[in-house]
Amino acid sequence: MVMNDALKPLDLAAIKAVLDQVPDPEVPVLTLNELGIIREVAIKDGEIQVTLTPTYMGCPATHAIRDMVTEALVDAGYPAPKLYEQLSPAWTTDWIAPEAREKLRKYGIAPPNGNCGQGAQKPKACPRCGSEHTALVSAFGSTACKALYRCLSCKEPFEYFKCH
């Protein structure tokens, strides 16, 4: 534990617990940790250092994510962290935690299918009825990392979190 004069002691476990609660600005049912965006948290030379990997280069949520991480720590009584962006290795949907995939499905977003490195994608199952009888409506949904599909069984539209 490192002490900071006017603020809380810099306790790595407590800091990570704060960051475990920071939601993704575009998919608020998931946290940044569940998405694998927070790559490393450390205390070095008396400061909090957080390494982030955006879901893709140029992601418009990157600034919001940085602000939310800083705000969460400052609101919890810690000093503002030093933030780093790590672009290599590039973020992949393989980093999404298994429990987060189920949260996506319950939220109405079809999670990415399998391991992205395995080549061909399986059909996108409807998160509402589970049918794989679906059709692509648009390669882009409400964000660039999602596509819009329609279930041909229950007729409901849904977003699919693209595998990348």
C-alpha cells in the first residue's frame, strides 16, 4: 500500500474493485473489465497507472472511457490516474468474459460467436428466441462494433456484437 497525503491509501485491490464497476459507455450492461478493455492496473512511483485497449482504433467512446475511469477513481477518493493506451495486441472479442456474453444475450444483443481466430462464423442466434434462422439487415448497428440482424422466426430485430 502506498500513501498519498490528502487522499485514500493507494491499495491496488481496492482500486481494481472501483474499476470493476465502471460500465462501458456504449453497452452499459457490461463493465470495461468484462469487455477486456482495462488491460492493466498498477501503482508505480506513487501513482495509479491504468492501461486501456480500445475496441478498435478510432473508437469514439475512447475519450468517454478515459473520463469514466478517471471520474470513478477520483469520486472514490483516489488521485486521477495516469492513463495509457495499448493498441498492440489489438482488442478482440475473444477478451469478452464468458459471463459478459450471457449478459449481452439477456440485454438483447447477440454475443460474438466462438473464438474469432477460428475462421468461419456460425449463424447468429436470436437473443430473444434462440433461433439461428436470422438475416443480416445492416453491417452496422448503433455502433461500428455491432451489426443489425432480424430474426426470421420471431420477426424481431437485434444487434450482433461483431467478432473481431
